[in-house]
Amino acid sequence: MTHRIAVLPGDGIGPEITEQAVRVLNELGLALVIEQAPVGGAAYDLSGHPLPPETLALAQNSSAILFGAVGDWKYDKLPREHRPEQAILGLRKALGLFANLRPAILYPELANASSLKPEIVSGLDILILRELTGDIYFGQPRGVRIATDGPYKGEQEGFDTMRYAVPEIKRIAHLGFQSAMKRSRKLCSVDKANVLETSQLWRDTVIEVSKEYPDVALSHMYVDNAAMQLVRAPREFDVIVTGNLFGDILSDEAAMLTGSIGMLPSASLNASGQGLYEPSHGSAPDIAGKGVANPLATILSAAMMLRYSLNEPVAADRIEDAVRQVLSQGFRTADINESGMTKLSTAEMGDAVVAALNK
């Protein structure tokens, strides 16, 4: 079967890291049609929009999207609708990408690179499911206005609306329970139900969905406590399901438990299984072009793409095994390097993974 993949390198280190992931994909012997298109600031420079119609059409007509990163300080003064980050929001909305899967796995070889003590994080394997298309990021109304009442009447005030509908909560909850069934059958739902009406609806709906999954142990945790527990006893978590805002924060916190955000892949899926796959880190314009970026998160994102959207689990396993081999051989990029290891450039790390694939 031929798989059509859209590669959107983006800005900063995006082109460097996606190049290595594409190299790895091309070594698998699969029937892949890979097409590239500009996105983010790179697309704005070419066409005046971060998500040109041609790029969106390519993404819509592909089985999966391999995404690099978007953003650069030089675009910060653009109107919001033209900033590079609008490209990823536009793709999520247009493709209906409602579920973000963020695994946080600590490879044994990187235990000393974690910001926490090895005895706290060794064996860490968490999957965070973040709802992507609702919540305060997309709720209306929103904006800036002059307050007409209250203690700050006459002053400017900003406002955003947090909102979720039951169907939105149900579909991410089902995916959370289904993911837990494939792992340790533990699901923690994170909310702020003690103060937010939206979160109370979230909790009530997750409890209702849980009745369909009697074999999964469901727990609930307020987001502030969850943030604390992630650094106190992270191995107590297996699968976490939460809303857009809380998931954004908690998944980045969990990333640092693994030693480097440069190691973490992610997947954003729609109801049909089409997905956008990207590293969890950003565009890092300060190191762009220096050949020091870690491509492993993007390479592992390609593995997730093979598993979740292309139904090629054996190929996904091959990539993940190759990454483990590279780490066990002592190869490191700058972000995860330590004494006694072999420091590699971005391209050299790609070389190492390709060599491990072909052993």
C-alpha cells in the first residue's frame, strides 16, 4: 500500500530535523510518496500567509503530516492572524485534530539527564492525551475591550472563554480509556472542578464514559496537584487525559522529566486516524543552522505516524529500536550529552539511526 505523507518543515530547526526523519523513513523500504510544502514563517515570507491554501490542500489530501516547528522572534510584531503559530492552529481546526498524544518516556541511558533524581524517574512511561480543539484557546467570545463595570471600569481588559461541549469531552475520554486498556489500565483525568464549571462538566462526562470501561481504574486530580505530583512521584501516572490548556502545560512539564524535550514525539489525531506528527519542542531559532539540534523527537514522531496513521507497526518498532541502539552506543546530541558520551551533530545522529536500522 502506498502512503502519502506531507512534510511541512517550517521554521528554525524544523528543516534540519525533518530532513533526518525523512532519511529514516526512506530506509524502511515502504511505498511512501513524500511531498514538502512551506508552513509558518517560511510560508509567510513566500506568500504572505503562514498556512497557504496549497499547503493546507496537501495536508488534507495526505494520510499523515510530518511537521517540523514554526515560529521566530522576527515575526512577533505581525498581526496575530499572520504569525507562524497560526499555521498549527489552522491545521488542527481544518483537519479536526482533536487529540494530542504526548508520550513521556525516560530511556535508561538518559536517567542522569533528567532534571529529577534517577530514583524518582527511572522507568518513567507516561502517555498524556490533550484535547486540542476546544477550551479557552478556541472559545468565543474573546478579545480586548474597555471594562464597563467593576473596580476597573474604564480600563482595558482582556477576556477569553473556556468552554467544552459534552461530545468533545466524550471523544477524548473514549480515546483515553482505549489507550489505558492497551497499557496498565490506569487513567487519571485532570481538571479544576473545584472552581470551574467547565471542569465540573468535564469530570461528570468522564465518569459517565468510564462506565463503558469497567477494567480501567479511573482517578481524578486537580491540575495544580497534578503538576506537583508529576515532579514528586511521576511513575504513579500511566495515562493522563485533560483539556487543552491544562494539557499544554502538563505535557511540557512531563517533557523535562525525560532529560530533554528534544527526545519527545507527539501525535495529533482526528476521528478518521489521520494525524499530524511533530516533535514536542519548538523551532529554537537561536540554534537554527548550527547543526546541533536533536532530531530524535522528530524521528520518533515518524515512528508514531507509522503506528497510528499508516498501520505500519513493524516499521515503527524498527525506528524505536534503532533509537534505543543509538543511545545504548553512547551517541548523544548536545542537549543530552554527558561525560564519556560521543557528541554528534544533527546529521550525524541521523546517520547513526540509519546505520542502526540497517544492521
